[in-house]
Amino acid sequence: GDGMIGAEDGDVEGMEADQGALVATFVAFKQHVIQTLDELEQVVSSIEAIEAQRCNDMTHKIQDQKMRGEEGARKKRKMEEMFKGNASAIMKCLTGQDHP
């Protein structure tokens, strides 16, 4: 009778409501996943930026050390030449002869 049809209609409505809730849940979950992925992407790109900066810093540090090393070597050579010059000048003074 009518009771049966009513019950069936109720079931269909219930199923539609369940499906609606499921879709809403899925959409919310999907948005959450997308948001999480966006956040992860931001984290990754900031990590990449930090790494790039660190790499850049290291490159500069290495270049600085190299330049300082070269400058040090130049100074050392100049000192050695000065010392050799002074030593031969001193020897010349002492002995009255030229010394290489």
C-alpha cells in the first residue's frame, strides 16, 4: 500500500542525503589535500631557496678563501723577495761582495 511507497521514497531520499554528505566530505577532503600540497610546495620551495642561498654563500666563501690564499701567497713571495734582497744587501755590507 501507500506505506510501502512512502518507505521507498524515504530510502531514496536517505540515500541521496548520504550521497550528498559523501560528496561534501570528498570535496572537503580534496580541498584539504590541495591545500596541504600547496603548503608542502611552499615548504619545498623555501627549502630550495635556503639551499640555493647556502650554496651561494659557500661559493662566495670558497672564492674569498681562494682570493685570500692568493693574496697571502703574493705577500709571502714579496716578503721572500724583500728578505732575499735584504739578505744579499746585508751580505754585501758584511763582505763587500755581491751575493745572489
